[in-house]
Amino acid sequence: MNVFALDFPPVNHLFDWPSFLFADNEWVALNKTGLIYLVSLVLTAGLFWAAARRRSLVPTGTQTVVEAGVEFIENNIVMQTIGPDGRRFMPFLTTLFFFVLFSNMFEVIPFIQFPANSRMAIPLLLALVVWAVYHVVGIRAQGFFQYFKSALFPPGVPTFLYVLVVPIELLQIILIRPLSLAIRLWANMVAGHLLLVTFAVLSAALWGTLYVPAVLPFAMLILLTAFEIFVSALQAFIFTILTAVYIGGSLHPEH
Amino acid sequence: MLALISTILAQLAGDGEAGMKAIGAGLGYGLAAIGPGVGIGIVVGNAITAMARQPESAGVARTTMFLGIAFTEALALIGFVVFVLLAFA
């Protein structure tokens, strides 16, 4: 593909990695995306295992970091969206946050530089898990009919408007919530990766021909790398907080 | 610069359908970004006003602000998805 007379790699080369393990197998194969997910899984599990291995009243080392993370989730996400009875969702929300955070962060780690969540599979899977969780929580907390009644018939709406509101709300809880959750994470990561690649290609091409002007796109590349660190953390935060909001809405329909 | 533009125009002229696709993708994303741009501005601006008036409730305002940004931003991201589909798929 040719952008501004530069050789921009075709987008498949940026996101579609060849399998390097079991490449001939029809059912099971491993490529860079899968490997990043496995590493994030091990990192998430290992972090909490290392922190809980030698628990002490005065936290040291890993335990300090993990306690800060857990307290952040508790104070900024659970308490403000679900309330005190949301504490039982802490393990789910915390692992969700750290897994998404780690798999996003590979976007800026040198020599890897690929956000695993820029492939749709795992964001969609996580969104479907969240979808199942908030439906099950709502049905268990309120009962089947009461759950759908409170979800589809928000109070304070004039009666004739329910003709309009009920289909929208139904579409919202069945389709729009999980899809927007998955697309938000995926599209942010795709956009970030494309942005970084564009400025990297620009710097490399300018450095190969004109040398000095390459400073400008390279400075932009560094700035954008910092920005993408922020976006990775923010998207993990937003994914978790929306999950908590949906769970909270199922638990306490009056809000 | 003129050479660049003429190169791009020549590419467009060479493949009319791809050119229309590219124009559609660019216009589509640009139009989809207008509304969310204004919307995020309103959300963040009002959140800052709230935080400045009541610093003690800054935490709640910040959380709600991020929620509002996330919902508003979804529209821009759908525009971006349309752009990706038109430009690359």
C-alpha cells in the first residue's frame, strides 16, 4: 500500500501473525497474539501468586504493588458503581483489569510492540463473559421477570413512550452492551497500533532519504508511545468500570 | 508537495473504485468524529467545572467523566471501524 509515496505495509502484515507452533494443525496453533495472551495470563496469575505467597501485615515488595492495585479497583471502581455489596465481584473485576492491562501493555514493550487486544477474538470473548455475568447476577438478584421488567421499563417514562423505549433497551442489554464493550477495546488498540506504525514508518523512510527531518516524526513517535501507555491503562480501566456498572445495574435496578 | 498531490491524484485516477473507497473512508471517519469530539468536550468541560466547584467530590466526578467519555467515544470508534472496513477490507 502506498501512502504519501511511502511504502506502508499492508494492514494484514501488522495484525495477522503467522503461526510458529503447530502451524500445520487445523485446530490448534500458536502465533504471536496467542503467545502474548499466554504471557499476560501467566503475568496476572504470577503477580497475585507472588503477592499472596508470603502475606504479611506490613506489605513489602510485590505485595505493596498488588495491594495498591486492588485498593484502586475497590475504591475507584467497585465502591463508586456497585457499592459495598459489590465486594464479592472484586476477584473477577481485578483479574479482568490486570489481564486486559497486561495484554494491552505489550503495545509499547520494545521488540514485541503488538497490542494483543487488537485482534477481536479475546475482547469479544471477555465481553461475552461479562454479558453472561450481568444477566446471571441480575436474574439471581431479582428473579427472571423482575430483572427484565426493571431493565426494559425504566421508571419515570411517560406510558406512550414505552413503545419506543422497550425495544431500544432490549437491543441495548442483549446486543449493544457486549458489542460496544468489545469494539471499544479492540478499536482503541487497532487505532493506537496503526498510529505508532505510521510514525515509525515515516521516521524510517525520512531517515533513509533526508536524515534531518526524521527528527519530527520520531519525536511524535515518542510522544505517542507515552500516550499509548496512558490509553492502554485507560482502556483496561474503562473495560472494568463498564463491567462494574452493568453488574451494578443488574443488582440495584433503581439507580 | 505538488508532486505528492499529483502522485495521489494519479493513483486515484488509476483505480476509480479504490479512490472512491478511500474518499468515502476518510469522509466517513471525519464526519463520525465531529459529534463525539463536541460531546467529549462537553463531558470533560462540565466534569472540570464540577471538580473545581466541589473538590471533595472529585473522585465521583472523575469516574463519571470516564464513563461519559467511554459512551461518547463509542460513536467515534464505530466510525473508525467503518474506516478500517472501507480502507482495508
